[in-house]
Amino acid sequence: MSYDTTPKGPMGAFFDSLEENAIALILGAMTLITFVNVVLRYVFNASLIWGLEVVLILFAWLVILGVSYAFKKTAHLGVDVVTNMLPARGKRVMAVISALCCLLYAVFLLKGAYDYWAPYAALDQTSGHWFPTGFEKTRDRAWYETDQVPMLEIFRWLEPLINQGEAYDKLPRVIPYFILPFGVALITLRIIQALIRVIRGTQDSLIVSHEAEDEVDRVAQTHATAAGKE
């Protein structure tokens, strides 16, 4: 079961549609790059040397944004055999506990994501094993570049900022790796929003169903009903 999570106000609408717009753009870009590469290879005996790497980067962005989107739309699959046996209040309590566990995991993941990305942005990693307790001196990795992706002019401002004025020949890794802290932060936000909806009683679970077949059957029935009306 999905829920209407559309927020009020322009700012809320922007954040609500963030994943949808980004996913649509990424899918379009992946399809276009792959199509162009196929045409170049089989028709002109050429290729975009950076095409495969860009598609791999975009796929990673797609997966992480998809996790966030699924939390927002209550589309994650899970096991609800036990919770379905509980009364409404028990279901809500279990949903709150589940959301808190997901939130705790997201906080751990956010620390790890930032610590992995930070050196590529010439920033220090956080100290502490589980939770950040400060910052510790970290070896600068801002000069690391992608293998084949050419440097884009719109990112030249990074050179004096994090690369000591040295020019990048290829796109620095700090840009594609940015999806790690950004995406996990977005996942954390969506979990918090889901937790608030559960507490308010407008949502009773973080998952859509315990079996994928249930959701497939529901979609099939919807399409069958729509077809019968035509």
C-alpha cells in the first residue's frame, strides 16, 4: 500500500519531486549514451571512450536515489507475517521500532558515506568508530580523477578550491562520489518523514508487502479493470 506523501508549498514540492526528476534524467541520459555508443560502434566503427564509465556512474546514482524514492513512496518489500497478526496499535509500535532501526542504520551509513567522500573533496574524515566525535587529519585525495570521463568546464572552479590550482585532465572523483553523502542524507530524510507519518497514524508500515507477487497482482488487477472500462 502506498501513501500520498505530496507536501504543501513550493519548497516541499521541490524536495518531493527531487528523486523523480533525477531518476528520469538519469534513465534518459543512460539510454541516450548507450544508444549513441551502439550506433557509433556498429555503423561508424567508433565509440564514446567515456560512455561505459559514465553509464556506470549514473547507474550508481540511480540505485541510491531509488532507495530514497522507495522509502518515500513506501515501495520497499519486507516480511509482515508477524505484524499482520497484531492489532492496529501493535502494528504501529512495530512500525515505529522498524523505522528507528532503519534510521540508526542510515546514520551509520551516512557517517561512512561522508568519510569515504571527504578525502576526494580535500576534507577531513570524522573521528569515532560508530558516531562522529570530531574530525581527524586525512590524506588529501582531491587529485584523484575518473578513468575516462573528460573534465567539464563548469567544474573548473574546483581546481583552485580543492586541487591547489592544478588543472584536471579528467573529471575529479569528488563529483561522481558526491552521491554517497547526498544520497544517504536523502535516504535519512525520507526515513524520518516515514517515521513521522507512522507516529501520526497516516502510514502503518515502511514496506509495501511481504511478497512481491501481492503487488504484482494488485497492479495487474488495476490494469485489467481499466481495460474492462474501455
